[in-house]
Amino acid sequence: MFLNYNLSSGGIMSYTYLTAEELAAIIKYDVRTVRERLKDSVFYEGVHYVRPFGGRKILYLWEEIEKEIHQGPNPLILLAS
């Protein structure tokens, strides 16, 4: 389910929402790795994923994850570990 939500006329960035399964297929990781290892350690709620309408379902924001992949780890997070 690639859902591209675009409000570019209002100046808001367009996001592609992915399920854990779709994200795992794109980045070539096992879906369990996305859910158990990357979520909340590399991907953060409100930055890399959202819970629409306050529910349990998680949708990953592809554009933010792609930025993270290309820029590498945040040095401040590494120092805090």
C-alpha cells in the first residue's frame, strides 16, 4: 500500500506511507527487524513513523527514512549511548 499524500499547494511536504512489510521489502530487511530492532532505536515516532488517528497501526514515512539512510547515524545519539 504505497500511499502518497501530497499537500504541496499548501507548502506541506508530500509523504509516502508504508507498512512495516512494505518498508522491509524496500530496504531489504526482515519485517521483524524493522518492527523489533529499528523501530524506536533508529526510527522514531513523529519523525520516521506515525500512528494515524492515535491508533495502533504504524505507517512509516519513506522520505524521512530515506534521508536517514543517506545521512547515517546522528553523532549526538551515538554519544548518548
